[in-house]
Amino acid sequence: MPRTAAADVEDLLVRVKNGDDAELVDVAREVAALAGDGRLGEDDDEDGLLVPALLARLAAAGTAEARVSVMAALRRLAGCVGGESKERLASIEALSSIVRSLSRDADEQTEAIQVLLDLSEIPQVRQRIGRIKGCIVMLVTLRNAHESGTNDDADKLLHILSSNPQNVLLMAEAGYFRPLIQYLKEGSDMNKVLMATAISKMFLSEQMKSSLGEDGAIEPLVRMFKYGNLEAKHSALGAIRNLSSSLQNAELLINSAITGPLLQLLFSVTSALMTLREPASAILAAIAKSERILLYKDVAPQMLSLLNLSSPVIQLHLLRALISISGHKNAKRARSKIRQNGGVQLLLPFLTEKNVDIKIAALNLTFQLSKDPSQELAEQFRETHLDILVKIISSPTSRDEKAAAVGILSNLPVTDKKITEILTRANLLPILISLFEANITSSATPRRMWLLEGIAGVFIRFTVTSDKKLQSLAFGCGVVPCLIKLLSEGSVDAKSKAATSLGQLSESTMALRKSKSPRWLCVPPSAESYCIVHSCQCTVKSTFCLVKAGAVNPLLRILEGEEREADVQVLEALATLMQDEIWENGSRVIEKASGIHALLRVAEAGDLSSQEKAIWMLERIFRLDDHKERYGEIAQALLIDLAQKGDPSLKPMIGKILAHLELLQTQSSYF
């Protein structure tokens, strides 16, 4: 067939160079049509001026329509020009102009991607595109967008560009990891090391770490660590370490059976492997945060045996791993195994460690191991160790150290009188109260809450009912105001412990009460000191009275709240006001403080132990006619429903209440 008449290139050049944007649109479309029809090629543009002219206008064009038209023309020309023109079209300057359109409107983005796709057939172009600042990031952004067509084309272009490892690294930095993972799975040994090293040095958000794990990075990295040469092992461990802080990845790593090889590496004495021990221990510390680590029952004892054989950095990682293991919800057996393997004896020398981080970690691990109090555990703490803990609490050390030391002391059995004597001689109570006052008003942080819980736990030791002298000491030091504050300011655990201490003090009130008006007093005592519950001259100081301490309302507020964990201890404390000799007066005090509604709430929503205690108190309260008349109607529907649907053990006591409310005969089968 005869060739179609050639285009007038000189005319096109003049119009491209001199026309305004509207004229540029027209001439660019004409160029595209001519090139598409085969009427404009390398032979027609002998001087190769048309491509540079279009590129110059692309860089300077003021409208999207003009730029889209120019890129469409360039795309058509790319298929029919060669030599110097094609090289100019694929130059860094030209590609940069095209890449800028990736950040503009949808039509321009689409055309720019098409041009780059056509040009990416040239190997040099694939290298150059990656060097253009922001290009890979924009392509990844477009790939992740939801615009139909554009994301598919961006994905195709990224796939083509991924033949260059450097481009793959840029994609990973932009959050697109699939090509990198493909290299990890199927690339050459050199490229696998390159990708793993990149992961180890990359800043990754938690989402990016999870994405890498979900897309399959963990398995090839673990394989590199297990079977690769020293360089592969080193790069794989670095990458795994960076990924392992994600809990999701930690579980994947545990499932990949990496735990055993990591421990073997730590036991290794091969000099070539020594540099791998620190990242291996760091990975163990990270994956230990997953409760799945408990499936490996020998991990903790093995770590423990390595403690004294390791450098300080590795010691710290191992201690943190053991803290995580022993702190899991179902870790009681693991803690027992650590103790059986001499864990506490091994840790006690660390309490005087100069390295503060190691010292804090050892304190925290000791605290975890003390969560299961026993006399055997208590016997391992000699007076020297207890004095060290008191010194930590009283010194200007960090809150972390103090919290751990107080926590350990709070977990030691309160029945051990020898420990109590040592702590009393060490003047612990005033130290704790000063610490309490310094922290009760500070901002709420987990560490501060833990510290207050520990202090509340130690107070239980100094308020035991069996030792009135010790209770007097506690009162004299100012324990009671601290306990009252904890009822409002502490965590639910601190509230529970504070209620226990107040209950213990209140149990002693009956034995300490005095008569209302001793005969030998010439001046009658003030009405303010008279206690309507205990029918005597009560003061907090003389009788540890719960009412005079102002504890009734704060205790009831806990029952009115949403948290149920402290209910039993609160009810035990309030029940001391309803002992056989004083139950009528105690009932009136509780009713006056709007306590009956709180007790009914616990009866409805509490666990069985708190339900039993609340119903026991309600039975006494509803013996009084005033209370039956005022609250009977409110209570009866709840009590009947509870009798029918609740635990059978509650039924007899509920029956007694219903009999008080004259809803049952005393001969009823409820009893």
C-alpha cells in the first residue's frame, strides 16, 4: 500500500512552540492522530525536534487538558520514533515531567501511567523511574486508591518496576511490601539478604509490621535464620527483630518454631555466632509477650539458666522475656516452674545491681514470681533482702523501682509475723505513707496505679485484727486517711485492698468500745463522739470506728459503680456494722447512706460470693418495719426473680427476706 501523505512537521513545530494552551490541545491531538495513522514517524521528523518541543510544553502547560493531550501525543510518538528522540522521551527530565502528573487529577494520572507503562519496556527507563523523587510513593498511593482502572494500571507498572531491587526497596518504604516478600521467597541469596537488611533498618509502624507478617514475610525470614550462612542469619535476625514487636507477628514467629533455635543460639559458644546472641535474646523478649509462649514449657527455665552466663544487654532481654512469660493470665504453672528452678534465689542478688535497668527488671520479675504467696516463698526473703526493698522504697529511686519493691512486699504472706516485725523495725509504715501522699494526687498512669495497689496491699499486713498493737501503730502513722482516699482514687484492686484493711480495723471496734457515759467523768463527753452504731463514745483513734472514719459513704459508692471486683471486700467491711449486737443501728446507718439500693444492685449483678453477703445484710435490714415499708415493694420483684433464676444456695436466705416482707409463710419450702 502507498504511504499516506506525510505530515507538515515544520507547521506542527511552530504551533506546538508558539500556540496558547487551547492551540496546544488541538495540535497535540493532531500529532497523536497522525502518529496513530502512521503519517508521522522518525523519517518525517528528521531533526528530532517534535518530541523535545512537546516535552518543553508539557513542563510549562497551564491546564490539565493541555498536559493530557501532550502526553497522549507523546505516547503515540513513542511507538513510531527511535534513536535520539526516543532517548529524549525516556530522559530523566522527560520522565520527571510525566511523573508530576501522577499527583494531579484523575484523567492526568491515567494518561501519565499509560505513558510510563509504554516507556517501561525500555530497561533503562525502569531504573530511571525509580530515581525520580516521589514516583514510587505516588504509584503506591494510586495502587491503593479505589479509582477503577487507575489502581490496576499502577499495580501493573509497579510489577514491571519490581524487576529492579532498588525499586522494590522504595516500594517497601512506601508501604507496599508484596514485591519485597517475593524476593525473600524466590530471589537470589544476595537479594534475600538485601531485602532482610532493608527490613531490619526500616522504620515500620505497627500496621506496616502486621502487613508484612500477614503477607508472608515471617516464614522466609525464619528459614534464612535457620539454614542460611552467617550473613543471611544476621540479616534475617535483624529483620525478625524489627517485626517481632507486633503481637500478631510474635504469634506467627512462635508458630514457626523459632523459639528452640533462638535458645540454641544463646547456648552456643561458637565465636562466629556470638554477634547473633543479642538480637536473638531481643526477639525472645518480644515474642514472650504472646501468651502462646506458654505452650513451650521449658523456655522459661532455659532462659533462667542463661542469666548469669550472659552480658548485661542479653541479661536485660532475658529478664524482660521472663517478666512477660510470668505475667500472662494463665502463667501460674510457668511461675511455679521458675521458682522451682531457683528463680527467686537467682534474682535476689540483682536487687543491688548497679545497672538500673537490670535492677528494675529483676525487681519486676521477682514481683511476678511473688504473685502466688506461700510460706516457702516468704522464707527465701531474709532480713537483708527485706531491708534492701525498704531502702529502695525510701531512696530517691524511680517510681518503677518503688512500685516493684512495694509490690513484692504486698505479696508476702500477711500471716508471717517475722516479716511484719522486720518491716516494723525498718520503719516501713511512715515511709509508705509519705510515698502515698506524694503519689495520690499525681496524674493517673499504670505505674502510679500499681504503686498505690502495692501500698494498699502492705497496709493489710499492719491492720490485721489479731494484733491490736499493730493496728494502733497503723492508725498513729496515718493509715486510715490513706485508706479512705484509696476508696475514691485508687484502682478497683486498690479499693478492694483498702476495704479489707478498713474491715479488719472495724472488726476490732466492738472489743475496743467504751460505755457511753463513764460514771467517774464529771463532764459528759460530747455528742459528736457518740456513735449511734456502737452505742458508745467512739473515735477513729480509740476504736477504729468505720462510721467515725467517714468510710461508709465511700464504700457504698464502690457498690454503686460498674466495677464488681471489689464488692466482696467492701461488703465484708460494711458487714462489721451489722454484727449481732449492733445490726439494728448498723442497718439504719447503711439505709441513711442510701445503701439499700447499692445492696440490691449487688444482689442482682454481683458474683455468687458478693450476692450471698449482700443478701445476708438485706435479710437483717428487712427485719426492721421502717425498711420493709419503704423498700419492700422495690426489692420484692428482684428477690423473687433471683430466687427463681439465681443460684439455689441463695434461696433460703431470700426466703427469709420474703417472709419479712410477708410474701411467704415461715413454713414455706424456701427454707
